[in-house]
Amino acid sequence: MITNYKPKDLQSLSNTHHSLNLDIKILMWARLNFELQVSLHQLNASVPDTMKDKLQELGYVGKPINCLSQKEREELFQREAFFSYSQTGKRIVAFALQQNGLNQKQFQKIEESITNAYKEVIRRSGENGLVEKSYRHTLDTLGIFKP
């Protein structure tokens, strides 16, 4: 019964809720980054209107994707460009650290959330070298902040 809970139990419940909420946020952010990378890397595919909001959510403020030439679109994936493996990894880690701070106890859960997002995207879209590289870079970047 709820009446048997002590304040200590409620604090534990609150911490568990915060931890689950953090896991879900990081999972969703990582998945969004990986999914957009997969979708946009298909150079001939047009970008549906629903994806425009997601691009803005990530912070993309460049020319509309559908208006880019093939060369300009390819450039989005080159080293240090917006959808490169390094920038994608940095975005995911920056979000995780913003949500978590440097709470060392949460790093394992953050890694698990990122790994689950990666596996889900690969399961849906198949193997993808760029996403694989982004995933590895994300974990390497996160590793810099681990104890």
C-alpha cells in the first residue's frame, strides 16, 4: 500500500523515474540523429515535410535539403560537416551531458541508451557504415568524460 511508503522510498522512486526519463530522452535523441543520418544519406531521396521539423530540432539551419544539389548534399556528410559521423556523435554526447551533467553513475545507462538506439536503427534500415562510424565515435566521445 502507498501508506507504507516512507520518504526515503519516495526519494528512491523519484530517482528511478528520473533515471528512466533520462534513458528515454537520450534513446530518442540518439535514434533521431541516427535515423536522419540514414534517411538523408540516401542522396536521391526527397525529404518529406515532417522531417523538416526534425532537422530544426537537431539544429540544422542550412539551405532546405530538397533544394540542395547532389554535391551540396554530399558535403553535409564530409568531415566536420553537420551530418558527418563526428558531428553526429558530438551532438548526441552534448545532449546526454546536458541532460545528465557529469553524473558518473549514469554513464552506463547513457551508453546503453545510445547502443539501443543504434541497434534499433540498424534493425529497421539495415547495416550502414556511416551510422556505424557515428555510433563508434559517439561512444568514444562519451568515453572522454567517463571516470
